[in-house]
Amino acid sequence: MHRMMAVSMSLILKQKNDGEIAKMIDAFLETQKPLAAKLFDRRYYYNETVRDISAKLGISENKATKQLSKLRKELKRYLTERGISLE
């Protein structure tokens, strides 16, 4: 993950308690497959390692890493389209 995206994702997730952003993130996750939403929750809300997440969900670390990268890009686009800047 690019450092800027990591910092931006951290800031956005810290602001999740802000009702509007929380609703946007939750709405985004509802559009995802259940496995993808679990990956995202475990990694960014519970701060679990990719290794632990992949073991718990029965998938490879590589698959988990790729899926998380895809989710970050999609979330960035989703939030940007709704007026939340990550830059």
C-alpha cells in the first residue's frame, strides 16, 4: 500500500465515528461480498495482521493482501465520488 493511501485510510477510519463518513463506509461494505467485508473489518477496525486474518478465514495471505488492496482502491473511489477527499 502506498504510504499516502495508508495515512489517508487511517485518517478516514479514525473519523468513522463521524456519522456521515461511518454511513458511507458501512454502505460501501454492504456492496461487497461477505468475505471482502470481513477482511476489511478485521484489518482496519480490529487491526489484525494479514497473516492472522488469512488463517482465520482459511485463505492465503496473498489472496487477502490482493483483496485488501482492491478494497482500498474501491473505497477511495467510492468516497471521492461522494465528496470525501483522501489527498
